[in-house]
Amino acid sequence: MARIRTIKPEFWKHEELCALPEATHMLAAQLLNYADDFGYFNANPRLIQAECSPLREPSVKIPESLRSLHAMGYIRLGTGPDGKQYGQVVNFSEHQRVSHPTASKIAALSISWSDIESIPESVGSPPETFVPEQGTGNREQGREQGTGTMSASPTDVRRGTSEDEGAGQAAARVFAHWRQTWNHPRAQLDAKRRRVIREALKLYTEDDLCQCITGYLNSPHHTGRNERNTVYDDIETLLRDAKHIDAGLKFHAEPPRTDLSDKTRRIIDQTEGWVPPEMRNAVG
């Protein structure tokens, strides 16, 4: 499904993109529309062409353009547990501001992201403009001509990915969702934040945590409509414990009414747990 995105003027002056064929440069922009609200997309070339170039045959084949964009670091490509190819626009969140983003279904998958050498041939061969010449010192050339573990280790590591590494990747995706949802592009995933997210992942799915984070956008208290006019959006707060996560999921599933004044909302909050005096000592 195509989505409305923002293209900055600098995009058309990007030196590395401008060095690519025009069709590949255009695909880089089209992928922004094609990708979900966190930059992920199904990398099946036929699906991409159906969405991005439905009425014309691009002068550069979609697989070749994907390889070029992957080689320069604009996107990354990988294989999901279902055997399908997926991609992500790198630094998507730094250039797009999505209001109320929809949780990414692809981000929840355990994807083995590929190095340029290990992308399956079905995705296409790299175009001539990205075949390094000998003696240029290009880092991709170094990988291709290197010996020892330089070329073999990425595949070996991916095959041996442990559950702990999988949890770490899930934590990184949850953090990326929080960073974009609450507009903290410079926030870093430090040890404390990683620990909080990984503890939460022991009880909830990655999708649950993303929905919880999004749900708190519907909380007047957490978005700053409180007596202190303070926004409480730290990921450590939102995912502190099961009680807070359940509350976020409820905000996501049942957004509060928006037609109430702040005064009325405060009264409701203050009386929500009120119990009549005659019932306070009653045995439940």
C-alpha cells in the first residue's frame, strides 16, 4: 500500500544516489512510499515493480537497482524466517516524520540481514556501475578479494544466531519504534534501556510492546496534559512493568474520549478508584 512521504530537496543532490542510473535513483524515492511506517518492505522485485512502476518498464531492472541501493547503504536486504526477502530503508526515521505510525509487521520478524556477497541471485546481480575496479581501495573490493574469515564469517554468524542475539535484535526494533513514535531521533539504546526492553520481551511479544508504546500517545497524562505539564515518554517508564504495559495496550485498543475538557478528565481520573464508605471495610 502506497503511503504519503516527504522528499527533501537534498535528496536529488545526493552525490552517491546521483551517481546511480536515473531509474535506480527514482526507485530510492519510490521505496519511501512503498515501505511501511518504519522503513520496512517486502523485497520481492515483482511486488516492488507492481507498486512503484506499475505502468512502465524501468530502464534498470528492479533487482539490479536493489543491489545498487544495498551496496551504497541506502537499504539493507535480508531473509525472513518464512524464506521471503525483506528490506529496510536505512535511516528512514531520520528523514520521515510519521504521525501515529502503524506498527510494522515486518519489524517483528527475525530477519537475517545480508552482506552484499550473500544476497541470493534471485534478487539480481549488481550493475556494472557498482563492480569495484582493482586498485581503487573500495571497501567492497576489499571484502571480495579478502581472505580468511572476511567473506565467510557473515554467513556462519547468521547460521549460528542464538536466541540471545534474536532478543537483542527485537529489543533494537522496539527501541526504534519508540524513538520514531515519540520523536527522539537522537536517543541511544544504552544498557539500561536495553535491559528494560528485554525484560518486557520475556512476558510480551515485540508487537505488544510496539502497540503499548503507540498506545501511550492516547494518554493525556503521558503526553503532557497533567498538572505539571510534563511529558512522561521515557521508554523505561512506558515499559516499566506488566501494569504499565497493560495500560499502554489498553490505550491502544480503547483510546479515551477526546470530547472531554481537561477539568472533566481530571475529575474522572481522581474518582476512578473511589469506593463508597460503607463498602470500604467490606470483605471482597
